[in-house]
Amino acid sequence: MIFSKRFAVFVLRFLALGASISATTIMITSRETVEVLNIKFEAKYTNTPTFVYFVLMNAIASGYSLILLFFPAKNKFGHFILVLDLIMVLLLDSSISACLAIGQVAKKGNSHAGWLPICGQVHKFCDHAAIAVVAGFVASILYFIIVLYSIHNVMNLFTLKN
Amino acid sequence: MASEGVEKLPEVGHEQVPVVRSKVDWLVPVLRLLAFFATLSATLVMALNKETKTIVVATIGTVPIQATLTAKFQHTPAFVFFVIVNGNASLHNLLMLVVNFVWKKFDSKGLVPLAIASLDLMNVVIVSGGVSAAAFMGQLGRDGNSHARWNKICDKFETYCNHGSGAIIASFIGLTLMISISTISLVRLRNTYNKIVLNSSVDRSQPNPDHPTHQPKRFPGQRRPGEEFPCRRRPGIGDPRTATGITAGVVSYMDIDSREVLFCYDLKLPEGIIPVKEDGEVEALN
């Protein structure tokens, strides 16, 4: 394979690996203890299953990227890798969506359900989680670009004919 | 033909490489129809999700004060996103179902299968986002969150919760169907492009040394390319004199459900024979 193509896909996968690993670690290390009126609030990422799902999906995606970093592109497993890439994009995208939904409730509350916003009390935790979600968003975009690249590898899209 | 000193081989099978039509032309349209129904039902059930409940808030003396609470899907942005995304997906499925049958008249460049595959991809990703957001909000509503002091609401609004979970399940089913449609379309796309490369004109007067049939061990009884052998069966071209066959090569390809191997031969006729279409086996003599 041409060296520049291999280098390009390697860099792409490396960036995606970096993004998903950073999303995982930032979310794991988000933790805040706040004392309000002698009551201790502790906000961790394990409090809601959404953030746990987010951490899990990003960990799976980083493990997958790590393994695939050492595979050359355009081998006979091209289709299998394409399907796996598509699955990774789906998982990451769903985790981002869920975190945004929960984050919106945490920030603005839901008056109809009687849910008060908590970001006012644990705003450092909120910011930390928001940064992790942004990193997850960047990872999701990079994985989508990798899927487009995999499609191009598997079928030569430039031989369109009549 | 006999005037030249060189024997000219009539190209009997040249245009005749039979392209087997895929026997499962109905697979993707049926899946699309099911996915359309699934996403449509998810949209409708969630959009019409509403429950009103009157509960007694306080009692002053002997007069109970009642409050009317409604649970609508618009209260939660996640459910609004869910409705929008599923509506989009059902419209996309319907459109692609129609396009599936009529695109051959409008497309001259072969871009339509590519467009269908990429639109499918995008819709699958978006629907997965909508479904998971709604699912996690539903889980929050069902179990509450003790750390954030958020009470669960499903014990008061049971019908609302049940309808919501039904819509989410329907959307999950639709998502699974759309993923399989997308995968099948992508695999078929590869086969389409490979067939384009195969059917382009190939010079078969000389054996191609790069062809994979030059490898030694293949199927039992297969002859090497360029080898001449006497025809045991009468070739249906109208003359009882013997012809010899020359192996030209092997074409094998694989669709998602079928695999075809075609052995291609050239017929070498003795001088002076003019081939005539006899039975229905020979399609054209040019």
C-alpha cells in the first residue's frame, strides 16, 4: 500500500483512540463533594447509569481502536472491519445522545416532573462531565470519518461507470 | 473465414457471460417495509402519548384541593428528539422503498445505490442517538435518581410510561432492521462495483498469465486455459462435424446468498463451417 495512505489511516485511528481514551478518563475522574447545610453531596459518575454507559462505550471504542491500530488497511477482513466500525459509531453516538439528555435535565431541570437542576450545587462536576461529553463528541465524529474511509477501502468508489 | 490462412475463432460465448439475477431481490424491500412500520408506530405512539391525572394536593377543612397534572411528551426534550428522529427515519424508509423500484429509469451513472447506502448509514446513526436518549430518560423516569433527589414519576403516570416504553421498543426493532438493511446494501454495493470491473472487455485471444486459473490445483477435471479438447456433446450450432473446445477461463463470484462458478470455453471450429443457431442454447452469433 502507498505509504501516505497507510500513514493517513494510522493517524486517523490514533486521533480517534486519543479522543475516546480522554473521554473515558475525564469522565472517570469527575468527582465532587459539596457540603450544603451540613449535608454532604457527593457527585460521581456512577450516580447515573447514563454516565456509566458513556464510560463503557468509550472504553470499548478505545480498546477496539488500539487493536485496529496495528492492522493494515485493505486486507481481506475489510468488510468485517467496516461493520465493526459502523457498530462503534452507533454505540458512541448513542452514549453521547443519552449524556446530553441527562445533562439537559441536570442543568435546566424539569418543572413538570418536579426535578430540580443540580448543576447549581455541583457546578465543577457539571463542567467536568460536559468536557468529557465534548471529547466523546469529537471521538464520535472521528469514528464516523473512519467509517467513510473504510467504505472507500472496501469498494473503489472511483470506478463509477455507465 | 477460410480465405485467410489463420483460423478465426468464432466468439461464441463472448457476450454471453450469464449474470445471475440475485434470487433475493425481495429481501431488502421487505426489511424496509418492516422498518417503516416499526419507526412509524414508534413516532405515532410517542407523539400521542399524553396522560392527565387529578390528584388531591391538600385538604382545607372538608374541601379537597385538586391539582391536574398532565404528562406530555413535549415536556422532555429527549422525547421530542425521539419523535423527530423516528418520523425522519420512517419517511426515509418509505422514500427508499419507492426509489428501490423506480430508480433504474432515472439514473445513468450508478450513483443511486451509493446515495441510498450513505443515506441509510446516516439515518441509522441518528436513530440510534434518538433511541438511546429516550431510553435513558425513560429509565430516569421509572427509577428516579436518589443522588440528585429526582423522584420517579412512573408510579403516578403508568399509562404514559407504558406507552413510552412501547414506543422505545418499537424504535429499537426498527433500528435493528435498519442496521441489517444498511449492511446488506453495503455488501451488495461492493458486488455491483466488482461486477462492473469483471464485465468490462477482456482480450481472450491469448491466455492471460495473470489470471488466477493458472494456479495448479483447482477443481478435478478442470482443464488448463488454452487447452484444446474434443467436444463430447454436440455443440448446438448446426454441424455434425467435430469442433474442439478451448478453455478460456473461470468466472466465479459471490452474492450475499449465492455463489456462481462459470466455466467459459471458446469453440474452435474446423474450416468451412458456418455456425447456425440450432437449439435455444446459443443466444447470438456475431
